[in-house]
Amino acid sequence: MAEAQIKSSKRIVELDLARSLAIMGLPFVHLYEEFELNELYVMPGTESLLERLACGFGANLFMIMMGMNVIFSSRSTANGLFYRGLRLLLYFFILNILRFVLPGLMMSFFGVEDAYFFMLEGFIASDILALAGLSLLILSFFKKV
């Protein structure tokens, strides 16, 4: 029994490396979105590099690593997944309040015309945290059934 606990507490270096690549790739997803929406390419060929970094090491790898974490985690009970999902959704709402609602209120205070649309669009915009949180909530439901 003690031997099984020792084996389960060892870290898998490859998974840690992939997880760190996924986390480092997430900012490139947001950069790619901003550059794509506003067509802000500083150098020719930059869009291809950003697209490869965002699509290869961004959200896709992050979600795969989240699934691997659920598989290999000893804490992936239905209740544990449910509360982790709720916590991620809470982080999503707090982050969107800080990113969109507070700046939108400041914009409306200074008379910017589309401030309320900016707040609403940003607050309900999808994000990897919302996807991860909802995925964990759904997974916790299926683990109970």
C-alpha cells in the first residue's frame, strides 16, 4: 500500500512540460485574437507565427492537459470535480469583471459611446476558464451517474 502511494506521488516530467507549454501558449491565443480582429501585424509573416503558437500550444493543449490531470489525479471524485469546476467559473467571472466591467464603467464615466456594449460583450464572452469550468461540472455529473 505504501509503495502504491509513493508511485502515485511521483511527478511525470513530460506532463509537467506539456502543462507549462500550454500555460505559456495561452497569452498567444489572446494576442492572435487581438491581432486578427484589428489586423495589427507588425512584420510580414507574424500572423502565421502567432497562429501556430496560439493554435498549437494554446487552448487545445490546455484542455488536453486538463483532461490528463483528471485522469491521473487521485482527487478526481465527482465532488472534487464539481467544486473545481465551480472555482474555475468563479475565476472566470472575477477575471471578466476586472477585464471588461470595470474598464467599461470607467469608459462610460468619460463618455465613451460603446462602453455598455463593451462591458456586456466582454462579460459574457467565452474564455478557456469558462470552458474548463463547465467541462468539469459536466464531468462531475457523469461521474455521479
